[in-house]
Amino acid sequence: MPNKICDNFHKLYEKKRIWENTTWLGIPMWKFPFDAFIIQELIFKIKPDNIIETGTNFGGSALFYASILELLGHGKVITVDIKSKFVLNSIVFNIFTKRIINIIGDSINQKIYNSIREITSGMNNLVILDSWHSKEHVLKELNLYSKLVPVGSYIIVEDTHVNGHPIEWEWGEGPYEAVQEFLKTHNNFAIDKECEKLLITFNPCGYLKKVLHDRNP
């Protein structure tokens, strides 16, 4: 019964597209609040040098991460998207200029990845994938950006709830299926179900903790 209640609420939340009316410091942040809170806990726990985000959109999520880093007094957000929709205001300008590196380009473009790798190589990185949600695209991102995650940190795959998990959509296999495919060949990552402790998440099975070192660093 609890799972059915959670799924029904989840579907209603998605049907009404409530996430489209969520902001951080006045900037649209298309994220489920429960997931934002979990990510906040991970940022505090990991205290990353860099948070690498694919899929900037309006920039609310990047600002949310940067705000927490500002409170911790350490770290930057590197956010990449094919175009920038950032709309700065006086409240967020200082955080943006101090904590955020905004890169325009395709997250799976090798040159874009190489530029991010040059900035973050050997550092304590947390990765959040939230760009195009096809299985093919997300799997390519996983294979690239997982290399930048150290043991003990995470790569978070957003919106694994689509394609019937439990949200229906019309574009076929998506992030959830990409995660399952990725884990078949990457036993150095494990799903951290503790990150789903708030019962409802847009990212079921999407919080991947690195538990072993890479075989070929």
C-alpha cells in the first residue's frame, strides 16, 4: 500500500508538472524537492571540489548547488548545456561569478568532456547528469563522466523515473535503462538505496556511489 500511495502522488505531481513552478533564488529549478534535499546531504558529506552538472537549463539547479558550496566555503559548479538560459539577478550574481563555470556545448562531445576533465582531473568530483534523457545519450555520459568520480563520491542520474518507473513517457528507454546497462560493465559503482529514504524520488536507482577504484585509471 505505501508504494501505491507514493506512486500515485508521484504521478499526480508529474501530471500537474509542479516541478516547472519550483525556483531557487528566483531562478527556475526543475527538480523534485526531496531529491534536492538528498543532494544537499551528499554535498555536505562529500564536500566536493567540483560538482559537474550536465543540463544547465535555466540555471536554478546550478545555483542551488553553488549556494551550498558557498555556505561550505569551498568548491565550484561546472555546468554544461547546448545553450544558456541563465538569467542573473542581483541576488545570485556574486554566487554565480564566484562558484559557477558555465560551459556551452554538448555534454558528450569529446572536446567538451576533455575541457572538463582538464579542470577536474584528480579532484574530488560529484557528477549530476540531467541533460537529454534518451538511453543512448545518458549511457554515453555515464561512460565518460564516471571516470571523473573518485571512490566514495557519486554520479547521480536524474529522471530515471520515466518509461514506467513509474512515470510514462513517449520516447522509449531512458535514464533508468542506461543505468542498468552501465552497471553490467561497471561493478565499481553501486546503487545507493539510502538516497531514496524519503520514499519518493525522480531518480530511482539513479544515485550511483563509486565503491571501487577503476581497473585502468
